[in-house]
Amino acid sequence: NAGVTQTPKFQVLKTGQSMTLQCAQDMNHNSMYWYRQDPGMGLRLIYYSASEGTTDKGEVPNGYNVSRLNKREFSLRLESAAPSQTSVYFCASTVTSNQPQHFGDGTRLSIL
Amino acid sequence: AQSVTQLGSHVSVSEGALVLLRCNYSSSVPPYLFWYVQYPNQGLQLLLKYTSAATLVKGINGFEAEFKKSETSFHLTKPSAHMSDAAEYFCAVSSGYSTLTFGKGTMLLVSP
């Protein structure tokens, strides 16, 4: 009963390094999402994939890229990490937009 | 466009007291509304959802919320707070497209 699995759980990077955050869901959901959570800001959508083969920008896409590898997997890439990208990143998935999203446990990313 | 406003970044109650967390939304179409709870170092868990059926929605852990179209509100309540209710609560709205918009969150503090 895994649900949404994110790896890694913690990561420390240096400015300018690159990294890919992985997300996989086993619920046969169509849509997947990447959010970042910062204190006092709630959750802000970075990118989403409404269905396999499509990706779209959210509210804060700058500095990130995504890949919907297949129906199960949706990865988030930081090409050149910046301290402003220090955050907690959450992946979520859902069947359709009128149904609840299911969240992973998050990746805590620090960029020095 | 859709948006969510949660009044009060922090709410403090005594154990056994009424919990009231406020959420107002804007949406150009009939909305789907959700409340999520986040415990420390965890992802978001669904508390309850409104999807145009009954206006009073019951969720887990004794929480409920009432959809009031005239007030564009979806406030979360619980008759008697427990220490275990201490967490951050997020209201979210979907207008039926692919994305959710979250409020900035309300931290509920419960004192003995």
C-alpha cells in the first residue's frame, strides 16, 4: 500500500549542482503534480502532468524541469541549484481534478 | 481564476474547546473544495472534501465543514479539540480543471 513514493527524503546540494527528485505512484492515477512548500507560503505548484505524455507549468516553474516518464513516474529536475530553491518538495497524484490529491512524504532539500 | 484565503496563520485553543478554521474561496465555476491536514515532517492527508453533494461535509477525526455559497466559505470545525489535533491545516479549491489552489495554511495549537 505504498501510494506516492518520493526519493530521496533528504538532500543537501551546493549552489550550481544538479539533481533529480523522483516520484512514483501505484494507484493508476492519471495526473501528477510537483509542489514546493515554504513557511507561510502554503503549497505552490511547480509543474504538473494532467495525463501521461503531457506536462504544464504551474505557478513557480522557473529553474525546474519535469519528465513524465510513464503513467507511474514523474520526476523533477533542478539543472543548476540556487539557495532560493531550498524548500520541501511534495509530489501528488489524482485520478481526476475533482478528486483529492494523494501526497508523498516530501523531499527536504537544502542548497548551500 | 481561483484563489483561497485562510484567515489566521495561527489559531490557539484549549483542549476540549471548539475548533474553527476559516476558509474563503473564489472560483468562476462551482468549486470542489478540500481540507487537508499536515503533521510535522509528513505529507498532506485529506480531512474532507466537498463535491457538490451535501453542503455539510463530515470528515475524519471528528472534523466537519459547511459549504456556504452565498458567503463563498468552507470553514472547518470540530466540537472538542484534542491534543492530537495540533497540526497545520490547508484549504484547497479546484474549479474542475487540472490543478488545486491551496491557502497558505493555519497552524492549530492546542493547549492542555
